[in-house]
Amino acid sequence: MPPVLPTALTDFVDQVVPILQKRGLFRTEYAGPTLRENLGLERPANRLARAPATHGEASLDVAQAAFG
């Protein structure tokens, strides 16, 4: 069975990447623990969180709680 990746890629990672890291041209560690942080993306708003109630909605919620 052939290898999944060509050996040239392994050679590049093993030999060239350390040189680039020493020169400061390739990162040695990631900025954060998640892919989102490493790509510099903002965390999206929680779409399941309820939006703040307006004055009319708050009154409706209180009325529904009181009168079922």
C-alpha cells in the first residue's frame, strides 16, 4: 500500500521547517488553543441565547407567568 503523504513532504517538514523557525519565518507555537483563535476569528454570538427583552416583552412574560 502506498504511503498517504509523499516522502518529500516529510523531508520538508523535518528539514526546512526548523530552519524557517530559527529565522523567525515560521511559527513555533500557536496563538491559542482553538482553530478559531489561531485563525484570528472572533467568537460568534450565541444564537441560542435569548435577546434582551424590551419593556413590552417583559410585561408579557410577567403576565404569562402570573396567569398561565
